Amino acid sequence: MVRGKLPQVVIIGRPNVGKSTLFNRLVGQRLALVDDQPGVTRDRRFGSAGLLGLEFEAVDTAGWEDDEPESLPGRMRAQTEVSLKGADAALFVIDARVGLTPLDEEIGRWLRGQAVPVIVVANKCESTAGDAGIMEAYSLGMGDPVPMSAEHGEGVADLFEALLPLIGDKQPDDAPPVVELDEPDPTAPLHLAIVGRPNAGKSTLINRLLQEDRLLTGPEAGITRDSIAVDWEWTTPEGETRQIKLVDTAGMRKKAKVNDKLERLSVADARRAVDYAEVVVLLLDATRGLEVQDLKIANMVIEEGRALMIAINKWDVAEDPSSLFNGVRTALDEGLAQLKGVPLLAVSAMTGKGLDQMLSAAFRVREDWSRRVPTSALNRWFDDALSANPPPAPGGKRIKLRYITQVGTRPPRFVVFGTRLSDLPTSYERYLVNGIRRDLGFGAVPVRLTLKSTK
Ligand code: GDP
Ligand code: GDP
């Protein structure tokens, strides 16, 4: 397979710290691609490596140890220099159980004089025996060491996080996307779609928001043009201006005859509006409550990975408003798992009630939808979640969940690594997803979770 050029990551360290073990883990099943390069030196191994989707060429400098174990002879230094030429990052491996040795310190001093960015890997940290070594590793003055166990595959997500800023933007063109590196800009125009059944009040709402008659409204459905998008500036109650791009599909009204086939069509129309949106407001009609068609649209919005909010419109004519609101809230929380906690508001397109709150909430929801949790915090949460409710042991064999990492945003996407994952019940996945949404600030935005088996 012809690949684009891979960024290069060199593994450096004194003998016996676990460089080869780390190399083998990173290269994994791709070991077949290892090139011994006998013409260059017998001291280096090259392998195409992957780490949670991040691709690079790993260079193992094992083999240098046939020199004097506790010295850094000139030949070794020369070799290292060659390895580092053109490298994008160096992994400086120490044995955290042993702590820093004089040779580690010498290598560290020397590395600081090199141009390449260095990540200190505190290896053999699978038990608390490595704790002291991690503290010592800070004294190298080369940033936060990454605690790992190359042998047991622990800390891989942290290594990923450390490498990402160094080589994330150097992925070959043909590599699949790793993570979205763009930081969301909270002041960027909000792409907002208003969806809902015919007659829920979408056009009235949009007109009210824009305060001009850009759309035709009327009691009878089906009088407007195709979908539109309007750029518009909303002035918040605090007097700030926010950019909003409002998306609406006229087709939702056009095809509005209440029969089964056409109801399905209106879901398809909502989908087109949802395509353009970051946040979607599903408008309910207070005179009708929550109906099956609404749930279908809500479900579709979640499936498409958009941030959903629900607004009960026509609040001005709602009978028994509080029991209506509570009834809808309960139906949402007890119905589809994904709808639990979805923001629910009461509005009136006619009077304008609740519309500022709705838009403020839409901006907040977009922030949740764009949120990224650092791997360390995520794994602290993960450990707690696992001990509070350990994964089951079907047939007496425990399913092992090792670590979790967030691989994307908008919507938030996570990968959990472990073994025997095909036996993990979906109820347990749901437990994790609900916990992520509840505990890590994702509110009610849809969260994607993928399981990946490690060996
Ligand atoms: P290198 O000389 O730096 O390439 O080190 P190796 O990869 O050959 O590993 C040296 C020794 O350390 C071997 O016995 C490995 O099994 C062991 N080792 C490597 N990584 C770990 C680890 O994460 N934990 C523990 N306990 N031992 C490890
Ligand atoms: P659409 O098909 O979803 O675009 O719905 P329309 O905007 O055309 O509204 C359908 C009907 O509901 C019209 O008669 C509107 O005047 C009425 N309507 C919309 N919003 C409200 C509201 O907040 N209160 C009341 N009382 N009527 C509303």
C-alpha cells in the first residue's frame, strides 16, 4: 500500500526501560512492515505505528545497549543524532519504578539541546510502584511526564493526547481524520434549525424572531417556498449581539396533510433542515402535546448527531400549563434514553414569550456539543464509573475496560478500549453514555461511544 509521508516519532532511552516493548505496542500487528534497514544501521527499527487513529512512523533505538550500559558513548550519541534528524517528536522513556538514573539525566540534558520536541514517558507504571518515579521525572524539566505501562497497554490515551499537538496536523493526506482539531468559536454564527409538525408555529416563530414578514404564515399549511436560511443578528437581553443563521424548510409545511405517508415525509424534510444545523429546536404545539411524530423527529435529530432542544409553543393558549409541561418532561425522560434531560422550554411565537431564553439556551447547548474533556479527567471519571458499577462477568470471565478517550466533538465522540467487548451488554454502554452526559458537562447533547478491543 502506498502511503503519504508519515510523521516520525523516535523512541529514546537507556537500556531496559521498555523501549522495544513500547515500539511493539505502537506498531502492533503492523510489525510485518518493520524495515530493518541494514544498510543504515542495525541499531534501529522502523515501523508504521498507530495510536487511536493517529498515524506515524515509530523508530526504535533499541540495540544501542550493546554499548557500556551506564554510559553514553559517542557512537550512541551520533546514532541518536541521526535518528532525531527530521523527527517530529521524541519519546524519552524512563523506568518509573527505578526512578531517574545518572544516565537518564545525561540523556535528558543532551535531549534538551536538540531541536525536536520531547515527551517524557514514565514507563512501568501499572502499579503504584511507579509513583515516585513520575515525580522524579518532573525534575527533568521537560514537561508533564506521561505515565504508561507499555507492557500492559495502560496510558495509551495520555500518550495520544501528548502526541496529538505535535503530529496531529502532519497526518498523511490519505489518513482517516483523527479528531477535529479546530477549537469551536463561541461567537461564530449559530446554525439553528426550527423543526416541527405542520402548524406547530414554525413560520410564526421565525417571523417573530426576525420581526419582519419574511415568511408567509397562516392557519392553513402548505403555502410557502422552499427551505431558506436567514442570517440575522440577535440582541441578547444583556445587549450583546450574536450572529444566527436560521434554517427553515418550507417543505415541512408544503407536504402537511395529516396522513401516515406524508407524516413520514415531514421527517425527511426536517432532516434536510437538520443537515445545516448545529442546534435544532423542535417545536411542539401546546394544544396537542407530545405526539409520536414529534418523537420521530426528535430521534432523527439525535441520530444525526445534532444538539436538540424542545420548545412547547402556543404557551399563551395552553390549558393547564404546568401539568402539560410536567407531562412532556416525564414523557421525554422516561421515553427514549437519548432524550433524557433534553432542554425543554415554553414559548409563544405569538407573544414572544420565552424566545430570548430559547436562544440563550441554544448557544449554551452548542457549547456542550463542542466540548472536549481532557483525557486525564475523562479517565478519572471512567475509573469511578467502573468501580461504582463494574462491568459484568458473563460466564465468569470479567470484561475488562481499560481506558477511554474523546476522539471528536460536534457531536462528542468517545472510544472505550478493553477486552471481550463483544460481550458488553448495551445496558452497560448506556450506563457509560448517560454518565458522560450527566457528569462531564455534556448536558443532553447526543454522545457517541465506540468500543475497541485491545489485545
Ligand atoms: P528496552 O531495552 O528499553 O528496549 O526495553 P525492553 O522493551 O526490552 O524491556 C525491558 C524489560 O522491561 C523487559 O523485561 C520488559 O518486559 C519490561 N517492561 C517493558 N515495559 C514494561 C512495563 O510497562 N511494565 C513492566 N513491569 N515491565 C516492562
Ligand atoms: P408552521 O406550519 O409550523 O409554520 O405553523 P405556522 O407558523 O403557520 O402556525 C400555525 C398556526 O398556529 C397559525 O394559525 C399561527 O397563527 C398559530 N400560532 C403559531 N404560534 C402561535 C402561538 O404562539 N400562540 C398561538 N395562540 N397561536 C400560534
